[in-house]
Amino acid sequence: MYQLDAPVYFYFLALLPVLWVAFVLVQRWKRKTQEAFASVPLLNVLSPDRSFFKPSLKLLLISLAIALLTLGLVNPKIGTQLETVKREGVDIVFAIDVSKSMLAEDIAPNRLEKSKRLVSAILNQLASDRVGIVAYAAQAVPQLPITTDYSAAKMFLQALNTEMLSSQGTALDSAIDLSGTFFDDDAQTNRVIFLISDGEDHSDDAANAAERAADLGIKIFTFGVGTDQGGPIPIKAKGVIESYKKDFEGEVVITKRNPAVLEQIAQATGGAYQDGNNTQEVLDFVSQTLKDMDKKEFEAKKFVSYKDRFQPFLMGALFILVLELLLFETKTRWIQKLNLFNEKNESN
């Protein structure tokens, strides 16, 4: 396992093509200047020790030194040890409503985006708790099993949309029952479901599902998004509203937040209902709620003891730069005797 300390320094590699182009232009200028001064045979007589390949070799060495210096600045770190780390926390399952009513824009930008931002903000303040994600409409589907990987949680969270489930409606009982299956540790004392919804429920079993969750030792905290006045459900094409959802009589459907259902679910499990429109109030509520709970110790594995590896790259770059400084553009005598590059023939 490795990580890069400062990947921004990779931009220094952009110097290489600039260096190569400058080298070609300088070589052309030198050749034209020399040809204007004397013919090639005469130049060979005047400077018999002039090497034809060393300028290119020096360019190669400088380029390699720049590449090594860049890697040294980036400072790759290698994880040398995989340790099992013990943490204390609470298992939390986020059950998020993705039904069409969550597209209502009575809360900006719409109920679903507000819910996703709310969950993301909660994730940002968690430290050692494990989280899972369930999405639901007329049925519930698992999105992310219990994990300590908050980055993965945010990735799955952003992928939620109202098109992911073909059957529409809002089945709170299905969301609660599925969320309850995420807690597979019998020793876990604090099992929490954060249910985010506008409260519209097209099933009749939400209360019974809450009681089943309570029997399993699960507490449900509900967060209502949207307004009690409600709003229409927009139908968009390429981000532009074309019309609004209508009922069988052709009337525009107005979807309203239903806090009564959410309060009933929370109370049945010893949890609480919270207005989800105010993000800061939700964060304060969640922080205090989790703080008052007993924490369960669990194990998680991660790479530790990351060690800096910039030293070999800087040492290599320093060695190459010294070598380049000691390398003159004249012919090397012992190589000249070997005549590896047919330089004797070229000088004749």
C-alpha cells in the first residue's frame, strides 16, 4: 500500500518537453553558426575532440535527474505494516428515500439532493462509527454494507437517484426491515437507523416494522425533508422542467412532508424525529445523540507506519547531476580508442 505525499509536484515533469525542444533549437542554431564560420571538414580539423553524442547524453542525464527530483518532491510513502485497529463506535444505517416525491423542490435544490447533502454532512463529523446505506421507494435495496470506509459511503451516496428503482411509491416498512438485516453482530448494543424521507408512506405496515426493529434493539431516528405546504413533482428533460406530475383526473399532484408518520416510527423504537431541513440542527442533534450512546468496540484493519521514500530519488538525482557536471562535451579518450560510434571515420 502506498500514498503520495505531494502529487502536485508531478507538474514539474512538464519541464521535460520544454527542455527537449530548447535543446533541438540550440543544436540547430549552433550548427548553422558553425557552418557560417567554416565548412564541416575544416571544423573537424579545428576541433578534433568535439563529441557528437555527448550533448544528447548530457540532455538525457539532466532529464533523468529532473524526473528523479520530481519523484523525490512527490515523496511516495509505503505502508509497511497492516494492523488491526480497535475502535469504539455505533453501527448506523442510512435509509434514504429515492421515490419520485423526493424530486419536489419545496426545499432547495430538491428533497433528494438535500437528503444526500445532509447524510454527507453527518458522515463528515463521524470518527469511528460504522455506516451502511439503504435506498428505498416501493421497495428497498441495499447500497453499502456496514463499513468504516466513509469515502466509499460518499461515493455510493452520490450515485443515489430516483431512477434507480423502477417501482415507485414509498414503502417505509421495507426500508426498516432491510436496514435491520445490516446488524449482524449479536453483541452490538447500539444499533441505529437514520431514516431520511418526506414521510409519504404508501404501505400500511410502517408501525409494525418499527416494532419489529425495536424488538431487535434497533433505534430509529427519522429526519423529515420538505415542507408541510408541499410542492409539485417536476418532470424534467435535460434539466429543464417540461411539466409536473398529475393524478388520474389531470390535477397537479402536490406532495407534502408528513412528519406524523416519521414521529410514530421513531417513538416506537425509542428514537426521535428531527426536522431535516436545517442541516446544522441535525448535525448538533446527531452529535449529541451518538455522544450519549454506549460505544461498541470492534476491529478494523488498515495500513500504518507509512515511511517516506524520497531519499533514494534525491540521492539518484544528485549523483546524476554530479556525473553530468563531470561529463565534458569533448571525446573521451578510452571510448575514442574503442571507436564505438565510428567517430574516427566521421573525422576523416
